[in-house]
Amino acid sequence: MTVFIRVEALRVSIASELLTDPSVILLDEPTSGLAVGTVFMLGSMLLGGFYVKNLPPGLAWLKYLSFVTYSYGLNLQIQFDTSKAKFRCGSPESLGMGQTSICDLLGYNNSIPGTIILENERPTELPWYINFIVLLAVCIAVRFVAYYCLFKNTKK
């Protein structure tokens, strides 16, 4: 009942503010978890190597706390770590001015093996099965934390 009253009071508050024709409306509900979730995902992506490849030496160890490190590494290994993976090199016309293809740099003519790409882009040195086990453990841990929180809240 109190949640319903709080939601209705929030709606009335928003409606009364809209009547005054404000130039800017900021809608944020800090208890909903949206702000926390956004900060967590952005931090995980930044530390995990998805956006930033070279972290400062003092922060490099933080990438192992991010699930993005393991999922990104596993995804790259699945796609590129096989002898069958061959990727066509771009033509010089498709490159911008002053850009050089990795094929030209490494001496490949028509296609480049996926293992060469993986060597240049590898975010982690862990084998695929370790990445998979860590991701599975993270999923199980999140489930247990959610279950524990729900269990504690229903006892009241």
C-alpha cells in the first residue's frame, strides 16, 4: 500500500510541475536501481577492455574484476582461434587517406588468418575454458545474491 501511495504522490508531483511549463525536467528515481546499473555497466565496460585497451599500470589489475573482460575474450577466441577462420583483406581503395591495412603490414595478400588477428587483439591470455568458467561463476553468484536479497525481504 505504501508503494502505491508513493508512486501516486510522485505522479501528482510530476503533473503539478508540468503545469508550470518548465524549460527542463529532470526525472530520476535513485531507489529504482537504474542509475546504479548504468554506472556499473559503464565501469565494467571501461575496465574490461571493451572501450579502453591500455589501462594505466596501477589500474590494470581491475580488468579481472569485470565480467566484460571474460566475455570479450571468450567471444574473440570463439570467432578467431581456428585454422578455418580466414578474413579477406580490404582493398587500398576502401581505406582512408594515410591508413594502412594490417594485411599490408604483415605481408598477407588476399586474406589473413584469424589467429593473427587474435594475437593482435587478445584482451586476456586466459584460455577459453577459464573465461567460460568465470562467466558461469559470475552468473551463479549474481543469482545467489538476488535470491538472498529476495529471501531477506520476504521475511518481513
